[in-house]
Amino acid sequence: MTHIVVDPVTRIEGHLRIEAEVDGGSVREAWSSSTMFRGVELILKGRDPRDAWAFTQRICGVCTTVHAIASIRAVENAIGAVPPPNARLLRNLIIATQCVQDHVVHFYHLHALDWVDIVSALTADPARTAVLAQSISDWPLSSPTYFAAVQNKVKGFVERGQLGPFANAYWGHSAYKLPAEANLMAVAHYLEALEWQREVIKIHAVLGGKNPHLQGFLVGGMATPVDPDKQASINMGSIALMRGLIAKARDFVARVYIPDLLAVASFYKDWAGYGGGVGNYLVYGEYPLDDAKQPELFLPSGVIRNKDLSRVEAFDPEKITEHVKHSWYDYAGGDDQTLHPSSGETKPHYTGPEPPFERLHTEGKYSWLKSPRYDGLPMEVGPLSRMLVAYGSGHPRVKELVGTVLQKLGVGPEALFSTLGRVAARGIETLLLAERMEGWLDDLAANIGHDLRIHDNDKWSPSSPGVKPSEYCHRYEDSSLSQQILPGQAKPDHRKTGRGRTAFRDGGRTDRGA
Amino acid sequence: MSDSDRWFLQELESRGVSRRDFMGFCSAMAAALALPRSAAAAIAAGIQKTDKPVIVWLEFQDCAGNTESFLRASRPTAAQIVLDTLSVDYHETIMAAAGHQAEEALARTVKEKAGGYIAVVEGSIPTGANGAYCTIGGRSALQIAREVCGSAAATIAMGTCATFGGLPAAAPNPTGALGVGDAVPGVKNLINLSACPANVENLTALVVYFLTYKRWPELDAWHRPLFAYGKAIHDNCERRAHFDAGQYVEAWGDEAHRTGYCLYKMGCKGPVTFQNCPNVRWNEGTNWPIGCGHPCIGCAEPDFWDKMTPFYAHLQNVPGFGVTSSVDKVGLWATVGVGAAFAAHGFVSLGKRWRNAEHHPAAREKAAEAQRREDDKKGGQP
């Protein structure tokens, strides 16, 4: 038995460490550890709840919208603020932009280097690369001259001898399966996607002032005024700008990302047999389509157990618990307790080895992340969960897209429960949203012709009546999180917040297993 | 034309950038740096003749927001040249290698390029729990920072967490988080690019400044380059005329808000925040926070999570017309001003918050001060 450590896990946001026991080429045991703690929960205590979104937003600068919006909805639910239709549409556009831009970055700039061998691209034949590219898409940047120029660029880079972020990697390893031409095509699109993401994210700058950490959010609505007759508001000029950016987003996703995904996946079909995960899927749901208290959602919420797509259960927030048996926290009532996030506790207590260290005490506590459970079970969250719940709930476009992808890859539905399925689901969700966004932009353009409201001003002042405990959940493009807000017992004119956060993605073990 | 010039121009062309585009970029950089047009040639020469400077990018208690900002580097195609001109030897979020191989790359650079590389730091450095609040490869952020920044030619602290401690250092600073300057005192050539996140235009300008002049720019009292932090946002704000005319937004979405009036009454911290946000803007000049209709939250200033909150409480005693002259003077006034804002919006919670502060000396001081004021207030009541 060999004990291996991978730390840092790179090309992610945050600090992650993996320790594993390997025997005869198989992983027998594995531990995932978050190695960084800031204490945002503790920092938020006692602050003005209207400020909280800016604090929680900084939990992640990659998914820079989701923690902000989760916080805002929690406060809105607590004080009974009702954001007007314009705010709902602006938020849908912001969340969808985040998802589309970040999924493409995830595929090309974070994940692709596990599948694409950059050095192999140097031996590709540009003419054959062009034939390959043209056979899978009508994307115009596909001539032999173009691919030769990209190859020269890479060659110049390699010959100069400073490989920068590509140094000391795994190039030439037998796990890389793409032919040289596919590698060259993918490298070209890695560079194109780098330009593309910078363009598309300008939608966030229009609606939130900047990206990352856009600033246009408000409890009760949005700070972005709308008025077709004003220069300093969202008007037809800004809508035209966003329309162009959405078209650009959709075009690249449909003509580059999806064809690349299918082409790359066809060489890695054996990955349909790896990465099965826990087989339970949880989705909070997102993109309200109306302004009712329980709105219809474009992507539905729900729970699937044991990979059974025929049964999608209703999601019940009361069933979430957090465990610290293996996390560096103490619970006042003992570490065997399971606490609902609304009564959650965050008392850090490090009991691991003093740095520098070689190994964590994996038999005891070993991570800064708590272990969240739903109805006592570990759950998978993220794009695969969302697509499975939508599929199981009969979402027509999701069913169509999933069917097309499975058919093109020549694999059955069981392939969804795997690494390959996860990669495919991310692409399907990206296409789905890239297609949907223009509709929300049309709705916004139509609505601001007669409705200029962006905010529920009645609930803005701290002296507004009516505060109740609440919980609001927000689906998140790579994990799921919920935030709870508790009204303070102090003066009624100065609401205080206590706040917890439940992140399912990287959580660790309980006594009942990972 | 020398061989190296020819090589450089070929290199540019292979990247799809014409000589004209490149010179255009250099002129734009000259303008951004407030230099005469003739400086463009000097900048171009600076970029061409230098070997790729090596960058080591460390992430500690961070959110990768500054990395994302870095990926948004604007000035189309030419910025890519500047960034390609750097060799980013270590950067967790983008590098291909992981684990031991990643750490090996870092160790090699630190050893072989000792004294010659630039360290960029993103995120704060925790001093509590013997450094266990942030470890990478089993080493604490503090151990890594001491080694890597200690051997660097210069250290660029990117973002408010790395410069001043930022969010993790907000009261009660649960992990004893500090900025690089405080955590690793005496680090050579420390340049702070504060803001949350730092604007990549300022990083690009900083690098070009260095390549052009072979020295680092003039800094303010907080080690921030004057070319980017020399003036208050308020003094360059496109809505300043409305402030001077007494035209203010009173409610979100009202006529004044839609017209683009001043956000001072909604809590804007532009008068006490020093940054070139209104000039360079964000995402290739698309917009900036005040431009979208939200007040400035003061994210470039030390302790802004404590000093500038509540975000929607307006500053007291903002001077009337004219330009605010110096950062030191305004900085002092701002503390008093924001303190007064706190008084108006409820001392009790702040007193409680600061009393919890255990680690940060500044937070302890503030706690003591808030406690004194609270006691005075109680004592003054009948």
C-alpha cells in the first residue's frame, strides 16, 4: 500500500489537498482536505444585513455572483422584500452569464490540460488539423494557415525555453489519448476562449459595473437603473451591446465548445466507467420565470437518490445537516452532533499536524470544510445534478440535448453517471443557458418600456417592520450552497445577521463514509 | 534594425499583432502613465530588450478574484503580448502541473532565479494557529511567503487582502490575517495594488513602467503607485458636477438615480477612496461601479470592511467644492468622518464587534477606542 499526497490540486479556486492509499494501481482509500479557512461566518456576525452580500461575494472570485445573490435572497426572504420584475430579469442575465462564461473557462483553461497534450500539438499537420476542424464545425477560423500560425506560436513559446505555467507537467504521458491534430485544434481554441471569455463577461460590467466582484447588487432589487430615455440607465444602447455579447457567447458555445467537447470525449469514452460519485443528486433550482412567491424555475429543484432518474423528490431544506467529526471545528454539544445550518456553529479548532507537515491525521479531523448531508446522505451537486434533475422532471430541451449527446457519443444513459457524463452535462447546461439568455433580454427590453422599478424601497430602511427567520437557497454553477439569516435579538431598528453557509461540493466524511 | 528587434517584430506578427498595433498599445500605455507621446518609443524598446521577467504568483487566503482580474487583461491583443512577455512560472489556478511537480517548479525558480523574479501575492497571510489556517503542500502561507518573497527582486501585493489583510482581517479577524507588508516585514520593493480585486490595468501599467525605467514607480504612504492611487475617486468622478450642484440620488431607481446624479447620500465612499477607477474603468473600459449606479464601497483602502461599513450609511463632513489635496490629510479626515457615520448608525454593534478582536493590533486599538466612546456616551446620559 502506497500513501500518496496531491497538494496543491491546481486549476481550481481555493486550496485542496488529496491524500490516498494506492494498492496495485487502485485507490483503496482517499481523503479530500480543504487547507484554508477565513471565517467569513464569524466576520459577518453583528453587521448590517444589507452589507452582507459584499462579504459573502468574496468567498469566491471565480463564481463571483452566486454567494452574493444567495445572501441577498436570504435577507430579502427574512425582511419580506420583493424585488420587482426588472431586478429578476437583470439577475437571471447575470447568473446565466456567469454560468456560460465560467463553464467555458472550466472546460478550456482548467480542465482541458488533463485531456489535451500541448507539446504533442507541435507535431500536428496543420492541413489535417483543418480537415478535422471543418469536419466537426463550420467555425470560420479553421484554415491550414490559421492552425500553422497557432503551431508556430506554440513552437516559439517552447523554443524560447520558458514554459511558464506549462512547465514540469505530464506531457507525453500515455493517459493523453488525442491525436496530434486534435491537440493542436484544442490549443487553438484554448487561446480563442481566452479572448472570448474577456468579451462575454462585459455583460457583467454593463449590469454590475465590473467583473470580478460586480457591484450592482442590492437587497430588495438591483442598483442598476433602467430607463429607455436616460443616458445613465440601462437603455436600448446597453441592451444592444448585451445582445451582441449574448450572440457572441452562443455562437462560440454552439460552434466551438460543444463540437470540441464531443470530439475530445469520443477519444475518452473509457471515462464513462470512472468517476461514478455517490449517485445522489441535489439541486436547489434557479432562474425564476415569474414574480410569484414560489416562482416557476427554468431549471427545477429536486433530489435524486441512487441514480434513479424515474423518481425526482421535492427538495426539503430541513433535511440538510452539517457534521464536524472530521473537520477542524468544535460543536458545543459534542462533535457527534448533526446540526441544521440554521442552528449551525463555526468554532475553529485546529488539531492537525503543525506545518510544515507530510501527512494529515486522516483517522481524525483533517479538513477545514464541514461535511454536509441531505437526509443523512452525501449528495453530488453541480451541472450533472442539475441536468439529471431537469431530465428526470421532463424538461423538454434538456431531454432533447441529453439524447443528442448520448447518441453522438454512441453511449447509453448509464454513461451520464461518470466523469464523462459530468463533462457532457456542463456543456449541455452551457448551451441551454446561452440559448435562453436572449429571451430574458427581450423581456427586459419590453418591460422597461412601461416599468422603471428596480428595487423594493419599502423594505430598505432598517426601521421597516417584519423580520422572520428564513432560508433561501441558490443553485451555484459548480456546487450548491444555502445561506441562513437569523434576526438578532437586539434593537428592532438595527437588524443583525448571523449567517451560515452549506457547501456540498468539497465536503468531507462523516462516520458513515465520504 | 537589430536582430533582436527583428526577432521581436516577427514574434509579434506570429501572435497576430502588427507593428502598428504594438506601437498603438505603447502610446496608450504612455497616456495611462501620463507620459508624453514620445515615451511610447522608450516603452516599446523597454519591452523588446528585456528577457521575459519571471513571475511567481502565490495564492493564500484568497478568492482567486485577482487571478480572474488578471485573465481580463484588456488593451486587445497587445496586452496579451505584455503578459506573454512574462514567464508565469507558478500560479496554482492556471498551471498544468499539480502536487509535487507544481511545488518542484516553485522551488526551482526560487533557487535558480533568486533575487531576480517578481513575486505576486494574492490573499492574506494568517498568523493564528501556527499558520494552519492556510497551508499549501503542507507548508504554511507564512513559511512560503517568507521564503518566496524573501528572495524576490520585488513583491507585488495584488488586491486588498494581500495589501492590507482585506476580508479575512475584518473584525474580529478570526485567523490573525495580515497583508504581506505586515506579515513579512522588510520585504524588498513592496508594491501594493489594493482594491477588491485589483484592476489588471494597473498591474499591466506597473510592469511596463518597470520594463521602461528599470525602476519601480513612486509610491504613496501605503506603498501604492501614485499613477494609480494618486487621486480620490470623488475628484475624478463623472458625477462630481452633481455633487457640487447638490443633486443627489435619494432612493434606488428614482428620477435622480436614473439620470445619474451623485450617490453620496446612498453611502458612496468615493470621497475617501484613492484609485483610478473612474479613469481606467473596468473590463476594457466598459463600466465601473459608480457608472452602474451603485455607490463606491471604498475597496482600495486599508480596513475598508470595517471603516467603510455600513456601506449604505453616508459619510459625514465631506468638504464642499474643490479638489482634495493629499492622501494623508484626507485619510485622517476620513477616519473621523466614517467614525461619525458609525455614531449615527449605531455604536452598540460595533463596540461588540471590536471587543471580539483578538489578533490584529489595529483591531484591538479600534476596539478600545469604540469601547471608550460607548462608555462616554453612556456616561453622558442622565
